[in-house]
Amino acid sequence: MTSRFRSLLLIVATLLLATTSFAATSATPSKSKKREARIAESARAQRHMTRLRHKRAVAHRAAAHRNTKAVAKTAVAGKATARTASLSSASLSTRSARSARLRRRRSHYVEQFYTSSYATDASDGDDARGEDAVVRQAAIDALGNMNGTVVAIDPSSGRILAMVNQKLALSEGAQPCSTIKVSVALAALSEGVISSETEVSTGGRSQMTLTQALAHSNNAYFEEVGRKLGFAKVSYYAHQFGLGELAGYHIPGEHLGTYPTQEIDASLGGVGKMCSFGEGISMTPLQLGALVSAIANGGTLYYLQHPTTPEEAVNFQPKIKRQLEIADVIPELSDGMTGAVQYGTARRLRTNFSEEQILGKTGTCSKDGTRFGWFTSYANTQYGHIVTVIFLRGGRPTYGPKAAEITGKFYRNLYDHNFFAEPPAATSQNGLQKSVSVQQ
């Protein structure tokens, strides 16, 4: 029994071993065939597979390149943003610094004024008994509440038709500012240094004629002309034109004004500043009125007279101080004074009056906390001329163009009262005026 069992086990084991060996043998050729099938792919299939592998590699490299470019762009954009932010910050910083410097500069040059531009009692205390009532009222209305004086003169005789705020008009005067240019221009024309069309350098490549310089009140032009003339000639002509001496004939309370006996120090601008701003000079409204009256009448410098009674006005007799040799150069000067009113510094006059031709010159400057505004002019009408000087004192609202604006109101008031519509009435008993030369 045991022997049979062992034999049976041996047979079973043999069969199992044979089966296992057969299975192994059968499996090995199958794998070989599959491997051989892959190796035996056709040339067309191989080319197809190569193309596929190539496309995948190209696509992979392209994607990698795109990713690299995107990263680079992001980095560049980041740098540009940072640079822009840095530049913007620097620009803002620069602008802020510049603004701060300008603010400091402005605050450094801000001028303080201590005189009021306004007054309510300008004409209090005036003696108007011998004045022209129409002219005086026109002047009072035009001046309004401004701190200043109005002097109106008949240039054919030297008679003061009206003088509002006589205390200021007869005072020691003030720096003439740019109105001094009228005297300098006459001197230069008389000496032949310039003509109305002579171009003078005003800095850099800029040049200007006398007509333009008077119209626009160019300081550089007159500084250069003053240096060409020299102090001796500037002073000589200024005195000939009445500066540094009394303009009136026995007018109570009139002051002299001052004119330097020598050129002011170079640190103050020398003769150049004397001729552009009137530096170092004190001129009265009467002195300026007498000079412009001589221009208006062709060269006769009259003593100004202020009648104090109606009888004095009726018996008025002109008194000649001297004859100025300026008749030939007045036309060249007149173009610039006309230009000042038409398109220059005095054009605000025309907002109130444009019916008659007006010739004039403005002036603006300041000293010791007081600002000065000058305007001198004459109306050129078919029935004669009237010369006006308006002098204002005060602060920032006070300046030459403002005086010109007030002058326009003055002429408008005269025009509305027919002042320019007929010849002036005779002022002497026999209807004639006889001028006499007087040495005072």
C-alpha cells in the first residue's frame, strides 16, 4: 500500500514537472515573436514614428521657449515698472525741490508796502477859487478814493486848470519811475545819439526802437541809451527841461524836488538806472506837467501858474521860462507816446476814452514801503491840448497803468461835458493872452 502510494506520487510529480516545462517552452517563443514583430516594422511605419517623435520634441522645445520668453518679459516689465516708478519719484522730487526754491525765492522778493492806496479826503483843504470848475469836478470824479493827485494844465499858457489834492501835488515829489524816459529820449534825440528807428540792443539778440521802447517802457533800452549819453549830458538836458528847479511861478507851498549833482553809485545802477527808473531823482507833478506842456506846445517851457481867485483867472498872463530846442524831435518822440496808449503800458486808458488822440507815458516803482504810479499825457484835439499828470501813492493796487485808467475816466468826463467841442474861452479882459518872458 505504501509502495503504491509512493509510485502514485512520483507519477503525479513527473506529470506536473512536464506540464510546467511545456508551459515555459510555449511562452518563450510567443515573446520572441512579439519582439521580432516590433523589430520588423515597415519603413513607412518607422518614418511615421520618427515624425511623431520629432513633433513632440519640437512642441516641447517651443513650449519651453515660450515659457522662457514670458518669464523674461515679466522680468523686463518688472524692471521697467521699477524704473518708471523710480523716475516718477525722482521727477516728483525734482519738481518739489524746484517749487520749494521758487517759493523761497518769491518769499524772499515779496515787497512790503505800508502806505494805503486809498484816501477819502484827498481834496480837503484845496484852494479852488481860480480853477476851471468843469475840469476840477472831472478830476475829482475820476480820482475817486485813490490816494493821489491830479494836475490839469493848459499847455498854451502854463495855467493850472485844476489841482486836486494840492498838498501832494506841491510836495517834494517822488522818484519819477519810467516817466523819466521822456526826458532821456528828448536828450538822446537832441544829441543825435538815436532816432525813432534806431535799434538798440536790449539783451541777447533782442533789439528795439525808441517807439517800441517808449510804448512798452523797456528799461534795458534806456539804460543803454543813458550810458551812451553819459551823466553830464543827461543832467544838462534834465535841468533844461525843468527838473531840479521850481516849476511854478510864486505858487505857495511848492517844493523843489531833487536832482543829483553827480552820477549815483554803480551799486545802485549808475546813470543807466537814473535813465530807466529815475533812481536817485525826486520829481514833482508840476515839473513833469511843465515838461509835457512844452512837448505839447512845440517847445515853450512856461512857468506854471495857479490862479487863486476868479479875477486872477480872468486877467491871466502866461510867463515863459525858456524856449527849448526840441521842435524837430517832438514828432519822433510822439510816436512812442501814442503807442503807449494805443497798444503799450497805458492802453487801459482806452477802456474809458478813445474819441480823441491821447499821447502819454506811464511809470511804476517803489521806495521805502510806498509804491508810486505815474501817468502823464496830453489830449491832442482840433481845439488845442490839455496836459494831465496823475500821481498815485500806496501799495500793490497803485501802479502806472492804474493812473492811465483814471486819466481815461478824466478825459471821458471832460468829453461828456463838451470840453473838447469848442475852442477855450479867452481868459484876459481884452480876449487876448500875451506871453512874457520872466526870470525868476
